[in-house]
Amino acid sequence: MIATHENLLRKGLIQLLEIKDSSIRLMTLEQCREAVDKGIHIGGAFSATIPLVSLFYGGVMRLDFEQPTKYGQDMFVLSKGHAVAAMASIYADLGYFDRSVLKNSRSQESLLNGHPGPILPGVHISTGPLGQGLGIAQGFALAGKQSPHFNVFCLTGDGELQEGPIWEAAMFSSYKKLDNLCAIIDKNQGQLDVTKHLVFPLTDLEEKLTAFGWRVFTVDGTQYGPVLDALHRFINDPRDGRPTAIICEAQKGEGGFSEFMMKHKANLPDELIDQEAALHQQRLADRITEFLDFHRTIEDLDIDLALRDFARRMNLDLDLSGKKGNVTPVITPVRTKRAPVRQKAITYSAERLPRLDPSKEYSAGDIITQAMKVFAQDRRVASIDADLSSTSGLQAGVGFVDMSRALNVGVAEANMMCIGEAFAALGYNAWVSTFCPFFDWKVLRRIAVGYQERLEAIAMPDGWLNEGHGLDLTFVATAPNFETTTNGATHMGNDDIQVFDGIAHLKIIDISCPNQLLAAMKWVMEGNKGLVYLRIMRAPSGVIYDQDVTFDFGKGYILKEHSDDKAVMISSGRGVHEALNAAKLLEQAGIMAGVVDMPSIDEKLLRSLYDSGKLLVFAEQNNGYIWSECRKILFKHYATIDAARLLPINTLNTEGKPQFIHSATYKQLLQQFGLAPQQLAERIQSL
């Protein structure tokens, strides 16, 4: 009797999901009709519809539609971003935003782009697909293992599984026993170049994931029953430490009628949309009839009430009056409200921070460790390293307080960055670290795209995000400039800042002193600093600044100045120490020279220095980042430039082109590029 009761409920629920399926597909088709280019990634959107409808309407997730940023609810990441049209139809139906958002998609005016991002209410992360969504979902799941506990779901595809970061996340998720993580794989057998099969076969996928330590269900992705059953097994079965993967076998365009729907991205003509929509309307009518016929056979009041509740949760109006009755979609008003302001300032005891002896040398990693033991007392501080924690000092510092917030992902920088972004999206002050050249440009760029969309959503008068809902994510870049010394060209950090300067919203800082590092860390802990690229020295260095120095982004610091200065040396990082030593040598030779530390670009100070008429020497142990930025500033503000007063000394070759640096000791590198104090002094003296 109990089995019969459950079977009837299951049958009714599946029939209601099938009705919802038709409704969502019609909304998706209308998106295509009204898109600015009449285009849509239709194949992947349609094959993802059954998994998405099962997930959002099948009683699987605990969601707060009014406050999607409220901590502790289940979370979803659409890693295969090409399915955004199907997800957007569902989100509009659920009330995250008005259905009018579905019109004119992909246009400049629209919130709905070709891929999802946080400008769209309810969406926490920008995705591609780029193989990074699973890593972000894993980051959410790491947080969800702590109290309050929550589940995390990620929809990816078999085409996206060709991306390496997917497998970085798969390995680490299993190692961390993230049994609150569920990856739904839309195995639709196609991708962009070949829509009817993969470029290379993804054989034995279940066996591969099982070998990675996952619990795997392979189901028929063309039917609601198997997909729903697998999802309910994930949420209801006893947890055993394994993350879950549900492989949904289907094909591109699944659920569509025309073969045209199997394309990757298609521009659908109106006549085809009309044809497809008419067939879906007929399918909807047939499914409604089937459900009503089934419902008439039910005599159990409890089942009837349960089915009515299912329908209500699916935004379906179940009208059983009269002979036939009807099931009609309900247009839900917008439920999502503006998120409350997030207070991002980290609380800590300032007197417990280290106080440095100006006569001694300190390594940046040791300073970070000592400082993080203080900062991490606030539970909103988290760090992730990639097998270089001994250089960053993060893991030892944060882990001293709470090991669950001090992670090390091994040699997997992309995964590290995705986890850091996830923690930052949840409101943490997150820190990630590796050597300068090892940060993944593609991941960094996507993070910055999502950060920009967050800022846009915050700035909109009717945006769903509020102050404090940006990202506080600091990239601790170790061994910059000449700090790597004898490790070899692949590890040398002479070109990273000019490459990453092209990433919008990234605040680049090059640290020269242990006290300056402490000041910069305190600045970050104020909160709402965004994406910070913090370059720290590897070997110990002397103390330049007083204990009470404050750090301000966009400010240079005059360390040595005299009215008789004939030249000013401008540098950052360890180059500042060499410039100070060069200034002493010059003074002994009767020539006064100033020294400016430029940890971040100070446009006002650079203009003032140029206006002084003095010789400006840009002495940098990299490809001339400050020099490059100064040129931009001068060309912006001056009609003519006196190039004779500007002397760049950096790691560019004799033709001013970038080059890579071979292994050498620090002293050898200084000599090779003319950046030793004696060389700087002689060069300035000769001029």
C-alpha cells in the first residue's frame, strides 16, 4: 500500500514536471524570437532542460527566492553557460526577475547575455562554459560543509569535460569528501565543431569519475523519472564522503522537434520558431490531458493534496472544476528583493600584529603568517594555496586559527583561483597565492568579468545586489621581479604585471618593505577592495617604512628628497632598496638624487615629478611596468614630451622588446640588466 501511494505520487509529480517542461521550452523559444540577433545556443539549452526542470521544480533544492544571497541555502552553478536560455526561463518563472528580461537578450540594454553572470538576479558567478564552474561549485561546497550546512549543484556538459580545470576540481572534491556537491553532466554527445558527437570520444565516463572517488549515477537524460530519482538519491541517501555525479545521457537539442534544434548556436527564423512552438503547444495540451485523466483515478485525499502542492510549487494552476479541468502556468511576480548591505570590514586586534625591528630583515611569508594569525580570528578570512604555501605564509597563518579555512589544492592553480572566488562571492575576505607567472589568465579574466557584473548590479537603482556584494579576493603573487633567481625562465616574474594589467578592475601592488606589507594587508582587511594583485618579495628584506605607515592604493611614497636633487629614481619591490643604495653612492659623489617607491601607480605624483624638470630614472626589475604606465599618463596630459629626461632601466631587451630571463643569482641579474646600485649611480652620474 505504501509503495502504491509512493508510485502514484511519483507518477503525478513526473507528469507535472513534463507539463512544466513544455512551458519552459516555449519560454526559451520566445527568447530566441526576441533576441537581438535571434540567436540562442539552442542545442545545449534544450538538452539541459530536463536536468534543470528536475532540479528546480522536483523538490530537490532549498532556495530563498527573496534573498538569493542569504547564507545557508542551497546553491547552483551553471558551468555550461551556453544553457543560459533554459536557466533564464526557469529563473524568470521562479520570480528572480521579471519575464520582460527575457526579451531583447544579448543586446547592450539587456541583463541577459549569451552566458550567465551576476548582473542577472540570482546568478552568483560568471561562467563560460570554460571548465571552471565545477571548481567554483566545489568552493561553495567547502563552505557548505561548515555550519550552516547546504548542498551545491553544478550543471556541466560532456564537451566542457575536455577542460583540464574540471578534473582538478574532481580530484580535490573527492579528497575533501564533499558529499554535499552534486555535478549534473549533460552528456549530449556534441560540441561546437561537431554537434552530433564529441571531437574525441569521452569513453567510460562513469568509470573515470568513480576512479576519481565520486559516486556516479548514469541515467536516461531524456526522461524525468531517472533524473529525478538520481537527484533524490543525492539528497536523501546517507552521505559517505563522496561527491555525486549524475550523467544524463541525451543529445543536443533533446526535447525539440526539428533537427535544426540540434545545432550548437542557431539563428532561428520566425517560421521555424512558429512551427516548433506549435508542436510544443500541442505536446503541452497532450500532457495536460494525460495528467487530468490520471488525476481522475486518484481517490486518496493525501495524494490529491500533495499533487496540488507540487503544482503550486511549480507555478502551475491546477483547476479541477468542471468535466475536463485544466492546468495553466501562473506568471509569478518578481520575488527577489535587493540584498541587504554586507559589512565587509574584518575585525581584529591591531595591537597583536607584529612590530618590526628596523635593524633586522624579514621575509614577506613570515610577516603574512604572523599577521594572518591575527586577521583570521575573524571567520570571514580564508586562504587557498597551490603547493607554494611556504612562500606565501598564508596556510600557516590562517591554519593556525582554523585549518578548514586554510586550504592547499596542490599544483592546481586554476582550481585554487575558482575556490577563492567562491569564498569571496559568499562574503569572505579570500586570499589565494602562487608564483607570479602561475596565475591562470583565463580564470583571472572570467573572475574579473563576474566582479564587474557585480559592480554593475550594485550600481543599478533596481539592482539585486547591494553595497558589500563585490568580491574581496587578493592574489598574493610570490617571487616577483628578480626574486625567483635560480629557478629558471618559466618561474621568473618579470612580465606578469604587464600581462595582468590588461585585466580590468585588477589592483596591482608591488611591495618593497615588511611594514608596507602589513599596511597593505590592513588596507585589504578594511573590505570592499575588490581584486588585488599583491606582489611580495621572497627573500628577507630590510625595513624601510615606520611601523605606523598607512597604505593607500594609487599613492607613491617619496623616500628621499632634497631641493638640490638632479635626478629621481622611481622603483618598486626590492628595486627600491637598490635605488636607496644608489642614492647614497651618488651623494658621496656630490650628486643629490631622490628616491620614490611606487607600489601602485600614482598619476598625480608622476605628473609632479615630470613637471619638476629633473631626470626621472625608472629602475625596475621587470619589463618596465611603472615606465609603461608613466608613458600613458604623459601622452594623456602633455602635447609634447621631453624624452631626454626619462630614463627606463628594466628587463626589456636592447630594442625595448619583452624577453624571458634565465636562471642566475640575484647579484648576477642586477649586473645583467644594469640595476645594481653602482651601475645606477654611474649611469645617472654620466648623464
